[in-house]
Amino acid sequence: MSNQAIQVSIDPTLLSEIDRHCQGRRRGRSAFIRQAVRTCLDLERSRQIDGAYRRGYGGRADEIWNEMAPLLEGQRWPAE
């Protein structure tokens, strides 16, 4: 898939930081910004998933513990 060029306004100070980060590395601004956007989107997706788990299991700690305790008990290291 080919990349599509876009125009983005960036604060000059932030652009200088990006340029300093990219200096001496084998990637330029575009690659850095693509990775930053991917990281941001991945983090947001992870937060959405975490929120879904919290909503799904929230307030059920005792119920879940009672269900899992016997399984966890069986996984202890044997006494020497």
C-alpha cells in the first residue's frame, strides 16, 4: 500500500524535537510521525479494551475470586 501525502501543521518547537530525534537515525520525519500515530491509536484501542473489561467485570471481584480460588489453590508449589 502506498502512502498518501498530507499536510499537517506542527508547532516549530515540536518540529525541532522531532528533527533532533530523527538525526543520526535511519528514518525521517514521516516515519517518526507514522510510528507516533500508530502508537497513539494502539494505546487508545488498548484503553477501550481495558474499559470494556472494567465495565464487564466491575463490582464482581468477590464472585470472580470465589470462582477462581480453587483453581489457583491447585497451582501452588508443593511443600518441601
